[in-house]
Amino acid sequence: MSEKMWKVKEGVKLEADVAEEVAKIACALKSLAIYTAMACENEDDPEELRELVDEGMSAMDKLFDH
């Protein structure tokens, strides 16, 4: 895969190799967010899981343009 899926936001300073690894984590978190949204439709009280995923997504949004 030669094209980068995630671009570090202007002003965020990360070494290229670290940014690449963090981007992999961001991809996994985004996939988890999608899965959680679908799974929570069938749960009675998914709020704690939803909050955890939302916090991770918020942190990811601070670092990357996607």
C-alpha cells in the first residue's frame, strides 16, 4: 500500500515512522467505531462503550486529517 490513508494535521509534530504506526491504530479505532455503532443498535445500555470509542475518535481527530 503506497498511498497514505491518513495525513498528519498541520502543526502536529510526529516522526514519520511514529505517525505511520499511529495511523494504523487510528484505522483500527475507526473500524471499531463503525462496529460499535452497529453493535450498539442491539444493546440496551451501550453508553460506556460508545463514550470510550468517541474519546478515541476525538483524540484521532486532533492528530489527523482523514
